[in-house]
Amino acid sequence: MSNMSQVTSSMVGAPGILPAHVRPSMAKIAPSPSTSRPRSWAIVRVAKDVSPSLVSDDDIAHEKAFSYEPSVWGDFFINYGPQPLQSSEEWMRWRADKLKENVRTLFRTSSDVVAKMNLVDAVQHLGIGHLFEDEISHTLRHIHRSEFTSSNLHEVALRFRLLREHGLWVSPDAFNKFKGDDGTFIDEVANEPRGLLSLYNAAYLLVHDEPELEEAISFSRHHLTSMMLQGNYLKHPLVDQVSRALHLPLARTCKRVEALYYISEYQQEERHIPILLDLAKLDFNLLQGSHLKELKAISEWWKDLYGFIGLSYLRDRVVESYTWSYTLFFEKDLALTRMICAKMIVLIVIMDDTYDAHATIHECRKLNEAIQRWDESAISLLPEYLKKFYIKLLNNFKEFEDQVAVNEKYRVAYAKKEFQKLSHYYLQEAEWLHQNHKPSFQEQVALSTMTSTVQLVSVSTTVGRGDTITKEAFQWTASSTTVIACAKIMRFMNDIAAFKFQKLSHYYLQEAEWLHQNHKPSFQEQVALSTMTSTVQLVSVSTTVGRGDTITKEAFQWTASSTTVIACAKIMRFMNDIAAFKRGKNKGDIASTVECYMNEHKVSSEVALSKLSSLIEDEWRTMNQAFYEHHEILPAVQRVVNFAVSIMFFYDKRKDAYTFSSHLEEIVKSLFVKPVEINF
């Protein structure tokens, strides 16, 4: 029997470490012994090697305990008092305002197309593009309309990337001038490192059926790698930029982390503009102060929640949850959305840990039933240890409603439905495990995409953003293939890395039911359910909350249902499964997409991992396609793409840096603790 209507997923991952000249030179931050909370213990069900199709509750009760890593941070951000900055905040704001006017003058007075492109690129790369959104949009529309005859590879590729990033179509034919009669790139461009790097980064914005850009990636990667192997052939900072791009192309990097790198490098760039660097440093430090206040507030919220619900098996990852939300939007005016999204991620993780690591199948079913009812009267359904969590779940969603404008409340209601759906998918995974069901690869992809959480998070990104998210943009976010592609990316990366709330609760319960029934889903079943339990849909919806009129109803509906969100969910699921496979599987875990593919096609783990990596690339092409198909709701599309980028950040190097958060420690310090040095 095929149970494909539901899903589960954990939100986990691992980024690279900043270089010594960027990361803070400080001792390891550890929680104070007097304030740190106890180590979290998780209970994992161990399925016995039995032949019956169903596993009894007695078998499920045969458990073993293991511990998650304790929080790296403890109460650090509650107690932390940042060191005084070199200048007063008042002076910094005054100086930043003056510099912003100077930069606006540059946008108005720059007439040369290449100069305009370099200005836009520098502003975006330094992390200050959010200050000049109108100027950038106007400039790129002008560039798109203007005649462009340059034969410089760097300039042609830069134009291609900038326009495609902003949903303005450019044909791959733009690169034909660098090819010979046989259709391959000519030898002369193989010796232009700056041009090759630009070509490489531009080509990763390819969509389906663009073999010319596939060739461009292969060609540029080959020659850039060769240059890197030649020792001192490339000079700083180009050598560092090439190294980072070969690891992860620019379009897939966390913009705030990349901004830190570029702030340290920009002064060495030819024709750099000093006022841009000065403004970037001031803006980063001013925003960092605001983010620190938010981190303190959400850490206090979590301490209160954790103490009240008393679930010691949970992952203590509130700082990592905030960091995930921060990677989606760091701007000061999105503070409410950022906080709601971070809290949504915490609530998802509580539900995930309960379904995945503690509750029996009977308790999973009861939890899902209560979440579907979404009423205090359902408390009596729950075991004693879950009643306080359920109360807090209802209360937090009520607080989300109270925090947003009247015309935004429908977004919170939709986020609640996504939470219910996710719970349903989590239960489906549990049922498969209970039934000892071996899903096909397609079954597994279908389910695990839904459990990736991408759809829920994507809808969450529209909350609190007002009319900046239109109704069309919301509708797209709620249902787009782009979001599903993002969910698949997350699922595949998670599966690769670990070999390992009404709507969301429903999916978690389904996973628990599968586990209880010892159900072995097909790959297709597993992907279908785990995509839904990836949490992408729920978090996507959550990101619309608190954003007022900046998110129209149309934009919200897109966020809640688009295929782009599904694509994002698949990315999350696959990356999560890849990471889980590499880490090792617990006996109580449901089969991942990696294992489903191995079992179904009788291939090695390396072949399966290679297949998932290929599927991740396919979903990225679906994500890129949304820029051009939905240009009218570009801000909503960009937030979903940001979610996919955040997945690359948390699952970098096939590690799960959310659960194993020591991988994130240095980057968190760089983003929130260490200010950028100002020398003016």
C-alpha cells in the first residue's frame, strides 16, 4: 500500500569557516556553568529485525537514548554586553546617511553602462544593496534596454548575471562571440581569470535545457581549477574569490557571509570606490547592533518556553534558528518577520524532535489529532508531557496574529494550515517506519519533499511584510514548483549528509505512523512525504508574516502554493538526506532518499549520492526559472531563493550544522559578535 499523502524532516546543516582576517580573534565562547541548560537527551526507537509488517507498541518501546550536542551558546546572548564601538551610534547613523546620499549621486551621474554595472555589482556584493533597491532596479532596466557591444568576457558575463539575478532575461547567445566555428569556447578566453570567474558565476543562473551554459560551467571550472593548481598564478584577492566560487558559486552563497569576505577584499580591487566600503562597514555594524538585541529577546523567549514545556529531549538550537531566519532577511525593517520566522523554526523543531526521536506511534497519532483540531479542548487527547507544548503552540500563533495588521492575519491562518499539513506528513513517515514500509525512490522523494519544511517557512517569510507582498506573490509562494524545488534540495542535501503546525503536525504524524507500522516506503513515496516534512512550505509562509503591505495577497498565495517552493523543499530534503547518510543512520530512522535509491536500483552509495546531487542541480534550474516566469512578484521569488541559499549554508560540506552547531560557531561570532573594523 502506498501512503504518499504526508512527510518529515529535520532542519540541519554546515557552513564554511571565515578566514582569519575576517573571523573574530577571540576565545571559544562557552555557556556559563551556572546558566547553561542540561544536555538534551533524545530517545530513538530501535526497530527489531522481525518479519511481521507491523511493529507492536512493545517493540516501539524498546528504545535507546542518545544525546544531542548541548547548545554552543547557552545564555550567552542573554548576558552578552557588546564592547563599545569606535564611534557613537549617533555619529555612525549621521555618517551613513551622508554616504547614502553620495552613493545615490553616483547612480544618478554615472552614464557609462560598464560603470553602472560595476557600481551595482559592488553595492550588492558589499551587502548594501538593500539601501538602494530603487536605484538598482532603475539602473538594471536601463542596462537591459541599452545597446551593449562589449567583447570583454568579464563585462559580458557580469551583465548576464546581474540581469538574470533580477529577473531580466538574457539569452546564452550573449557568449557566442567567445566561441569558434565548432561552437566551443576559443583558447584566448582560457587565459582570462577574471573573465572566467565571471562566466562561471553567471552560468550557474541557468534554467532547464540550456546546454550552452552547462558547457560554460564545465569550461570555466576546468581552467579556473588549473590556475589554482599553478600556485601563485592568481593573486589576492582573486585567488580567494575563485576558491570560494569553485566550492560554491556566487548565486548560491549566503549574502551576509560573502559581504564580510568582500568588505575585507574590496579595497584591493582595481577602481574601487572608497565611499562604498565606508558605507558597507557602517551599515554592517549598525545592523549588527539591532540583530544582537533580537538575539537577546529570542534567547529569553526560548529560555521561558524550554523551562515551561520541560521537554529535555529537544535540540537547544534557538541561536541557530535565528541565524537561519537571518540568512533569509537581515534588513532592519524586517525585524518582526525575522523574529516570527525564527520562532516558527523553533516550533517546527520541537514537533520534529517529538515525532522523530521520542513519541510512540500512538502518541504521534494523538499529537497530530490535536494539531488538526487546533483547540484547547484537544489538550485532553495528549500524553501529560506534551500538554504544555501544545498550549504554547496555540499561544504563540495567537501572538503572531496579534502582532500583524488586520489585513495580514490570513497569512498567519495559512501558516497554521501549513503547520497542520507538516504534522500530517511527519506522521506518514512514522507510519512507514512502523509498517516497515520500503518506499520506492519516487515515493520517498514525494513524501520527504513535503517534510522538508520549505513550504511552511516560505509562507512564513510573507508574514509581517504588509503590501510589499502582493496577493499574487503570496499565492505563488504557497504553491509554486520553485518552492517544491527548494524543498527537494533541502531533502537531498540532508539525506546526503546523514545516511540518515496544524498542516505540519499532520505530516509528522504520518511519519510516526509509518514507523509504527514498520512500513517501508518506495523512493517515490519517501520523497513525496519527506518533501512535505522538510518544513519549507511552513517556513516560507511564516516569512510573509509581519511584513504588512510589502507582501500583497497575490505574492502570499504564490508563496503558499508555488512549484518553486516545492523545488526548494526538494533541495532541502536531498541535502538533508545526503548529510544524514554521511553521518550515519540511527536504527529508528526511516529510510532516506539515499537508501531508497540504493535499494531500488541496486547501486552503491556513491552512485546514489551522485544521483541526488544531479537532482539538486535540476531543482536549482527550476528555482532560477521563477525569476523570469514571475518577475512581477520578484521580492517573493527572491525570498524563496534565499531559502535555498540558506540550505547550502547549513548543509555545506555535507554536514548538518543546525543539529551539530559547533560547525556554525565561528560564523555566528563573525555575524553577530565581532564588529567590522572602521578606519576612518
